[in-house]
Amino acid sequence: MTDFASRLIDGTRKFGPLCVGIDPHPGMIPELFGGDTPEGVRKWSQAIIEAAAGKVAVVKPQVSLFERHGPEGMAALQAAAKAARAAGLIVLMDAKRGDIGSTAEGYAQAYLAPGAPFEGDGLTVNPYMGLDTLEPYAKLAKAHGKGVIVLVRTSNPGAADFQSRIMGGAPLYVRVAEALQPLTERLMSPCGWSSLMMVIGATAPEEARAVRALAPKALFLVPGYGAQGAGAAEACSGLVNGEGGVVSASRSVTFPKAAANAGDMAGWRRAVEEAILAARDELRLAAVA
């Protein structure tokens, strides 16, 4: 069994750090696929996976945007996760779960256990109820080669409301990164990186560099590149010689203008593939600059 960190590092060495976000936003699924319906979401997400396979190493389905369609939407999520992993893609399930005890165990079993209904390679989790809430995910990650992706410094404007508040002489996000060091060590991989991944927003490059100094072996998941406004250089500021994480882009690569204007499936596919390749190449250059 290959661990999460080794799979991710191998994949990004081959394709660069771009992670394609699979985010079926309300009202944005093209009529070519059936529009914003459970079936449209299912067909669209499968097409995104086909367009991404062989071009990037990692995809990230946003669970909430499938969940809004109820059971049929969750069936589409399940199908997307299975198809992506079958295509050789690393799947980061973006659900930001966070709860205590047996409830956290339930979430971990749903997303990280082998054969789980929504099995991915890693799962985003929220640490703000305490380190004990991360334990069920850590146990499964250690046992089954999965990744635990912890919110540290996010990309949204409101992140500063709490994450940048000073706590004991340092911002809260710094204290969270410090507190995660034992888990980072526990999930260390022979590849030299940990299967503990931290969410570090591309819109805060100085904070990313500060966290990197505190956590030299943690992988980073970097949202905020593209539609949220961060450039490639900002997004790669926490990487080390081009390694150490992935940069997520969703709307900019899955809903490019050319795809919205496409009159047939071939035109849509061409537009999406071109957007993925353009972002991939831009990030590869920025990562080693």
C-alpha cells in the first residue's frame, strides 16, 4: 500500500501542482449535460474527470455542491469519486467535517475507510473543536494510506475574523499549525513529506510562508488561485522547490468562457482541456521560479 504523501508527490512531480476542483455550482452546469439537475451534475462531473485524467494528478470534489441535490446528488458524488480513482486520479474530498467522538468516526468511515460509500484519498476537516476530533481521521489515514487535510489559514476574506486573531502572542492559524506538528510527524511518509495536509489559502502568501517555516514537512492544499483572485506566484509561495502540495482551481478551469459558449460536446471538451492545460503550465512554471 502506497501512502497518501507518496502518491501525491509522485503525481505532482509528473504533472505539476494543479488540482482540479469539481464544483457543480448552482445554475452553471451547461445544458449540454442537462443543466443544474442531479443527472446534469453526474454527467458534467464525469466529463470533467475525463478531461482532467492524464493531465493532472489530483481532483477535489466539493461535497456541498453535490449534497444540495439530495440523494441523487450524493449518488453523483459517489460515482465521481469512483470514476476519478479508477482513472488514476488522487481524490481530495472537500467536506470540511468537524465533530467529536463517534460522530467524527462516522464521517471518517464515510470518506476514508476502504470501500467507503464516498471513498477518497484525503478528506478536509475542521480542527476548531480540538485535536481529539482529528483522531478518527488520523487512525484511518495511518492504517490505510489516506490523507488528513486540516483547515489552517483559509482563502476567504472572513478568515481574518478568527484565524488572524492574536492568541498568546501569535495569530490563531500559527497556533493551529504548531499544534498539528505531532500529527504531522505521526503521518510522515518515507518520501519525506507527511500525509498531514494543511489548507493554506493562496490569497495569503506571507502567511503561507510563515506556516511553511513552522511546518516544513506538511503538505499544503492551496485554494484561492484563479477565480478567487490569487495569481500563480502567490499560490505557489508555500511550496518548496515546486513540491509540497497542490493548488486548487475550479471555476477558472471547469467553467471557462469558451466552454459556456460551446455549441457541442467536442467544443466544450476542447475548451475545458485548454483551460486545464493553461493553468497546469502556469503553475508548473511559477512553482520552480
